[in-house]
Amino acid sequence: MSSQVPSTDPRRRRLSFLAVNGGYLAATAGESLLAPVLPLAARELRLGVADAGLALATLAAAIALGNLVGGAALSRAGPKVGAVGALLVSAAAALLVAAVRGRTAFLASQALVGLGSGGFFAS
């Protein structure tokens, strides 16, 4: 296990700070947008109340699982790999959410949003 000394270059530290905060904003926005858009999405995708509840439950369970996976990635590969991996999952989730046309894809997209968000917060 090697110890790394933090960079003292102000530009590099500023860039790191912006990257972490940008990731935090993306993860939080992705996870927080379901509730406000759920009525519109449910109407457009012809989802019932039970489906909407399942979408929220899927998101919450995936966030919990993402925390576990993100914590394992943090322990094994370090915070940079964990954060970048989680943000890549979040990017894939955003693409899937944009292309959703049915119940199964909607639930899968919520699972990916949760995995990415939970993984980012753990790392």
C-alpha cells in the first residue's frame, strides 16, 4: 500500500474540487428527479400506481446496492476509479432514461440511476 501526497498545485486542486462537485451534482440530480417527473412519466408510459411505487423502490434498493459496490471499489481500487466508474454508470443511466419506451426499460433505468448514484456517494 503506497501513500500518496496530495498535490499542492492550486490549479490541479481546483480541477479536482470541480470534478468531485460536478459528480455530486450529477448524482444528486439523477436520483432526486424521479419524484417530480414520476406523474408525467407514468402517464406517458402508461404506468399504474403500483408501477410508480416499484420504480421508487427499485431506485432506493439500487442506491443501497450501489453504496456496497462503490465501497468495495473504493477499498480495492481507490476513490478515483470508484467515482469515475459510478459516473460512467450514471451516464449510461441517463442515456437509457432518455430512450425509455416501456415499463421494463423504465425500471431498468431507475436501477442504473441508483447504482451510479449510490456508487458515487460511497467513493
